[in-house]
Amino acid sequence: MISTASSSFVLSTTTSQTQSISLANHKTRVIKRKSRSLVWNYFSKLTDDNALCTLCQATITRTGTTTSSFIYHLSSKHPEEHNLMKKKLRLTKKSEFTSLPLDNERSQYLTRLAAEFLIYNLLPMSLVDCPKLQTIFTEIEPSYGLPCRKYMMKTVLEKMYNDTRTQVANELKNTNGVCLTMDGWSSQTGQAYLTVTAHFITKDYVLKSVVLVTIEFEGNHTSERCNAFLEELCIEWLIFHLITCLVSDNCSAMKKTGVMFGRGWFGCGDHLINLCVQDALKLCEVSEALTSIRKVVSHVKNSHLAREHFHQQQFHLKEKSFQKHLNQAKLSTGISWDLLTQIKCILKPFETATRELSSEAQPTMSRVLSVVTALFNSLEPDPKDSSLQQKVKNTIRSGMERRFENVYKEELVLLCTVLDPNFKNFLFATLTFYDKRPTTKALIDKMGAFTSKQEAYNLLKQQYDLVNPYNTQSTVTTQPCRITSDSNDHKETDLFDFMVDGGHSNQAQSQSRAMNEFEIYSKEEQIPKSLSSLEWWKSKQTKYPVLSELARKYLSIQSSSAPSERIFSTAGLITSDRRSRLTPDNADTIIFLNKNMNW
């Protein structure tokens, strides 16, 4: 301590980094010194410009007061000590930050990002306990600590689920018609699940699909239990009065469930088409050919040597000498290539039809009649057909006639078709198309195809009168409108080549007539299938205020239960053996968020 007469001060070193200075008549303050570099743990200072390495006794020169040359020497000559120093430095920096509490705004933001990353990629929540993932977030925000798995499941995901559920409920509340698709499946761990999806059209005429629930369904899947489950679900979501149809597979239990549910039922169109194709694949000649193919595929798949040899031959296919040899070589007699080619040609339209009916981006129920008629048309006998082709066509045709027996009389199918401006004119029912297709003409005539248009417009008139009972006359001005092309169109119009697309009106002048909506709509031109029917209705809301609402109600009806079946692949990733400890409730939460969040 040093004292003087005029003033006094005390200088004491509390740590190597700070000094405490007390001045007369002034408050005590702390001055922080710059932290001493950790590199000095390995060097001894000789002069201001030189230092001795305590590890190898080498003298290292530096410029000024920097320690860069010392660090470089340590990294090049003593890498282990250098890595240890870097680790200590990271720990020192981390200790300088105050940990963010979990309820901090920044902390909540980072936690939600982590949860969204795991949900979007269907990764297990246990990854939050992975040190490497924690290191990534520490580098992003040193003061942030990634929460544990339990906190993520019980707190973060629960809040995200409630928020998303509220959003979905509000969307359902603002629509006027909901179609449900339902299907059952089994996980890799042997648990039985039921998935229900809802389909509706928003006020902006956008077709949306949401997953309502994925639930473990123990016990027998009887129609009574399935119906009770559906009714409880609809009451829970407050949508019972909005249901227009239930779509499921065609098993007897689901058929009975649809009848008991009492809100309209339609058996999955893709499922019926697949059953018809399976009938043909069971034919003796076809089955034998497919068995040979399966053996070859299985051998290549299960033997790495065979697979490597196969890839080598694929590589040589581009060589001209190999192509010449291939053209002159005799193909294996173990596989009937001609037979397979014939089968492929017959089944090609069925592949296209399956895609047409399983889309979630456009109305599909309105396509059913055109698709079924096109398939019948593709099965028309040809004098050039081989005996096998005739047998395959006859088998599939018989199966379709049996399974689609009442399709041209289904009220929901007719109503959706007449409300879709892509198909409202029922071009498939034009008799002149079948002058050279007598077999198809006789078959669809017996099934009621040629009277379906009149029945459809009668049904639409009934619905129109129910909504607009006074059927008032109104003066309507019709004008051309612009409709955007449907970006999701597969452009596989070969399925409908036997029909001629109707064009939309190109009249330049306006027309004013005292007619009601129904009469005006019945005279509208059919628009090409490359244009969006929902965009068309959106542009016609003022012209057809009643019919546009009917279109929004019924065009959401799906022709396939594929939307529910698509959840199988998602759920399979979630309920795999690797995550067998995941409870069904947690699986439901993750699937719900993965499918319904606005990514």
C-alpha cells in the first residue's frame, strides 16, 4: 500500500485479468484486462520478440505483440497440444455466454427449427440427444442448448400439433363440403392402424387434402367399429354435416361401413382397376412368363456378382459392336418376350388410368366415367390380336363389366361429372364414336352410358332447385374468360384420344338472356382438359353464384383412397423397427404435422 498527503489510492491484483482501483472521493471500479492467450501455456517469454517453446525448446520469433507465429509452430510441430488448446478455447468461449432459457424468444425459434427439421424429414426425435447435432446448434448460437427428446415430444410437438390442428379446423369450418378417404394398414412392428384424410375446396377454389388422424386400431375391423370410429371423428372435428362421401377400398367390411355411415360411399376406382388387371395376370400363360421374369430379377437382386455383371453389360449397350452382336444374338427362350410385349401394350392404358384417378391436385371423381369408357375402348377386339391378346382382353373386360356394373348410374359420379367443365358434355357418350367399336358400344349401352348425360343434368337440376328453390330468372351477361393451364396435368391424352375435346367459347360479343343459372350452364361449351376446372369455376362465381358453390361442394370427392394409402409410406418410416418404441399417439402427432404443416 502507498499513501500520500494529498490523495491516496490502493492497487491490488485480484486476478490475472482485473485490477481494483480505489480513488479518494470516487467509487470503486473494475478495469478488465485482455485475456492472456492460452498459447503461453506452451511458451516462455525470453524477450519482447522471442519466446521459448517448452515442448521442444525451440526459440520462436514474433512480430509486434501477436502470437500468430507461436500458434503456427504449435499446429505444425505439436498438433495434439494444438487441438487440446482449441478445445479449451471453445469451452472458455462457451463459458463466457449465459445460457438462454427455454422460454426465451430466440431459444424458442431455434427449438422450433430443430423440430421442423426432424418432422419434415421424418427423423426420430431422439436425434436431439446426438452430440453432433447439439454441436451444430452451439456453433449457430453458443448460448443455446438443444432440449432433450422428452421436452421436444411433450412440449414443443404438442404446441405445434395444437396450433396446426386449430389451423386445419378453421379451414374445414370455411368449406361447404368434405370428402373422407379411409384405409387400414399394418406397421413393420405388427400394429394395426387406420388413417383418415379429408379433402375439400377452399373459397379460392384450391383443392386441399389434410390428414385428420392416424390411429392404432386394435381388434377386429368390423363395419360397426369402423362406423362408430368415423362418427366420433366427424363429431370431434365438427364436420359431420359437411361430409359428401366416404371413399375406401372395396372389401365387404368397408362397403358395409359406407352404408352404415349414411353419407355416401364410393369404392376406390384404382383398387377396382387393379383387381381387373390381376385377373389377367393370373392366366396360365401370363403367370408362367411373369414367374420367369421374377426369377431373373430375384437372382440379380440377391447376388452382388450378378448385379455387377448386369451393370457391366448395361454400360456396353452404347458400344456399336455390342449392339451389332445383340441384334444377331438369339434371345433367351426361357422368357417369352413377344408375350410380354403384347401384355405391356394392353396394360399401358391402365397405368395411365390409375394416375388419372389418384391425383390429389385436381378433381378426380368427374374423370371416372371417361376413364372407364376409355379403358373399355382400349379393350375393343382387333382382328390382328393373337389368341393370347384376345384372352387377356376378354378377361379384363369381363372383370370391368362386373366391378363397374353401376358406374354410369352412380349419382355422385354423375353429379361430379356434370359439374366439371372439362367433362360436362359427356363426350364419351357420343354414339358416332363407336361406329367401328361394336363390342364397346354394346357393352356400355347395356351399362347405361348413353343415358348418363340426361340423368346427370336431372340430378344437377334437383340440387340446384334445393339450393335455389324459387328458381328466379336473372339476366346474365356471358363473356369470355381466361383460365390458367393446370400445371399438374400429366398430358397423357392418349387415354382419351377416341373423344374429341370441346373448346371453350371464343365469341367476341357479349350475350344477354333472361335465363337461370342452370339453363345457361347447360349451354356452356366444354373446356379442354389441359385447363383447370377449378380456375374456371373461380372465374365464374359471379355468373353462377349457386352452381359454383355446388361445384365447390362436390368436386372435392375423390375417386380413389390413394391419399390415405400414401400415408403408409410415411408411417412406415415412422413406425419402423428402428423406432419401435414410438407410441401410436406420437406417431399420429408426427404424421399429422408432416402432412398438414405449411412447409
